[in-house]
Amino acid sequence: MGDTAASQEQAPPVAQVASEAGDYGAGYYSGYLGGHYDWDNPDYRAFFTHVAGRLAALVAPRTALDVGCAKGFLVGCLVDLGVDAHGVDISDYAIEAAEPRLAGRLSVANAAEGLEGRFDLVTCIETLEHMSPAEAEAAMDAICSVTDVVVVSTTPGDFDEPTHVNVRQPHAWAASFAERGFFRRVDVDLGFLSPWAVMFTRATPGPRDLVVSYESLLFPLRSELITKRAALLDTRRALEQAEHEPALAEQLAQARHALLTARDHAIGLEAELATLRVTVATLRGSAQEAQAVHAQLAEVYGSKAWKVGRSILSPGTALRGRGAQ
């Protein structure tokens, strides 16, 4: 026992892994979430425009800071809404690649080394998981020192990304912010940002307030889970029953056969219509023959096979067919 204790005392501390500024250069952004992480990408532009609009509606900030701002997409969208927004990031490349109009609003900085100023809102989106545990703690200290409202989104998974060196579950981050006097706004749903995004606000809730807030969130989720489990179980039982009832199985087989037959009829009618349209085009000089062909078309459109089969074809196909008449 003595030797074991001595060896433990002499063991070096476990080193913490941290990503560095050089990890977030052109190569990182060229492959980020499928690549093309630029403002001219309509998907990113639409996403950050929507997020900025929702955050502005929820908080109505006059000033904002985005920690881990990357190329400043969110900062730019907030500025467009009249918010005096700024951003910091450790990547020189990202800041230099930002839109020229954001010059002076973005700066290269590490939040773990402290932040300056005072802001109505601080956002920290998919950033803390890139920091070592010690850096993340220091960054949270810095964030909480400059605001009363924090929006945090940090993935609870995606371990394949090499720079995700400090992935934690949501409850762990919530506990860390609670230690700093910040608690979840359970009445705010940030699902438009990510499934794990949370708004924390500075507060001094008593035990009763905490119980009420978390129970108001827990009970509806628990009720939904139970209801869905029951529905899933009922569906499974119905399927198993159908497999053991020949009459019902026969009905299902007949329905499938009828559906396939109707589809085949519709496909055949499509071919017949295509031929008739060609005939119409070539007989435009003969009113009598054209009238006869149109009569054939009317007969096809009025048939039961056309009406039933047509309903199972794609809407796009139906529209094209009508437009070609």
C-alpha cells in the first residue's frame, strides 16, 4: 500500500489537450460542415440571418459580443439589425477572411485570457468544446464578467472532429454556469440555433424557483415520452396482429395489388397520351382529324383508370401532363 501511494504521488499530472490558432486556417474552413464556409453561401447566410433575428427579438440587445465568431457571420447579421455587435476569435485566418464592412468589429483574441467591455448579450456558439478544460473555465469566467445574458451552444458529440478536445454534456456546462450565478431560461427555446443551445441569465433563484423552473420543463417532456412510447407499442402490437390474421393480410395484399395495377395503368395512359399529343401536333392542319384526336384525349381523361392512377403519380408529372395539352 505504501509503495502504491508513493507512486501515485510521484505520477505527473494528466496533460490537457488544447487546440491552437493554427488549427483554424484555410484547411479547416474549406472542410467545415461540408465546406464553402463563406458569406456568399446562401445556406449559411440564411441560417445566421434567422438566428440573429430571433436573438434580437428575444433579448433586444443594444450591444453584443460573439465569442468564437469565426468569419463574423452572426456579428454582421446583428449589425444589420442595428445592434452594436463585435466578435473575437483566435484564428487570424478567419478574421482576415471576414467581410470588409466588419473591419474594426472583429479582433483576434482568446477569451480565456479575458474580455473587455460590457455587453447586453454574449454568444458562444460551438466554441467551448475546442478549448482545454482549463481554458474553457477561464473563458466562462471572462464571459460572465462582461454580461448578464449568455447564449451557449456546444455539441455533446461529434468526437470525430480533431479540434473537439473538450466535449461535455449539456448538464455539465449548465452546472459550470450555475457556479457563476447563471441559470437556464427554461421559457426560451433555442432550437432554431441547435438542439443543445441554451440561454443562461444572471440570477439568484431560491430552491423553490429552481424546482418550479426545471419541473416546468421536465414534466411536459416526460409526458411526451410516455405518450410516444405507448403509441409505438400499440403500433408494434397492431403489426404483429396483422401478421397473424390471414384475412387482414389478404386485404393488405389486395390493396398493394390494386395500387400497383393502378400505377401500371397510369404509366400506360401516360404513353398513350404522349402518342396522342404527337398526333395532335401533326394534324393541326386538319380540323376534323384533330377534333377526333381531342375526343380520344377527353375519353382518356375521363376514364377511371386515369383518375385513380394519376393520383399516385408525382404532382410534378401531373402538372407537366396538363400543361402539354
